[in-house]
Amino acid sequence: MARDFAGWLSSQGWVVRSEVDVVDIVAEKDGRRLCVEVKGASTASGLDVDTAIGQLVRRMPSEPDQAVSFALVVRDEPRSVGAAVRAPRRILDLLGMALYAVGEDGGVRQLVGRA
């Protein structure tokens, strides 16, 4: 799943690196940086999504930086997507965090926000 999302980012013009500073994916484009946490299949989708959001929040700079944004990627299946989109959109916007889903076929779907 991480490989599929990294490939999709590359196709969008991002320069992608994997597992940088305990972040699953770091991508750069036009002076911007995107930090991505990827959560795969799980029996505890809600807990995994909450944990991933917390991990991304801990990696955010202490001062606002418009050049850095964040994304959470989940499996494109009802439980994972449902767990991801239960996070209030207003809060995700304040955090500069986007949500994406990756399907079994490797296709990427934007759920909320924009990288």
C-alpha cells in the first residue's frame, strides 16, 4: 500500500523517499514537503487511525510552516475509510492533514483535504 501511494505521488511530480525520520513517506515538490503515515489492514481500524493521526501530530513543527503538510493513507475498505473520516474535517484542515485511501488495485482516492 505504501508503495502504491508513493508511486502515485511520484506520478504527480513529487520526489519521494521512504521511511525518513520515522515517517513512512516524505515527498517534496515545488518547495513543499509532505509527511505521510500509512496504515494497512487491521482488526482495530479505529485505534490504528487514531494512533496514526497522533504520530503525525507529534511530527508537526512547533511553529506553523505552510511548506509542510501531512497525510494519512488507509486501505480503501469500509472500516478503514470510516475510521479515517470520523476525524472532524475542521480539525484536519487546521492541522494541514489530508486523508487518502488506496484500493486493492493500487488506485488512490482522496477522502479529505489535499496534499
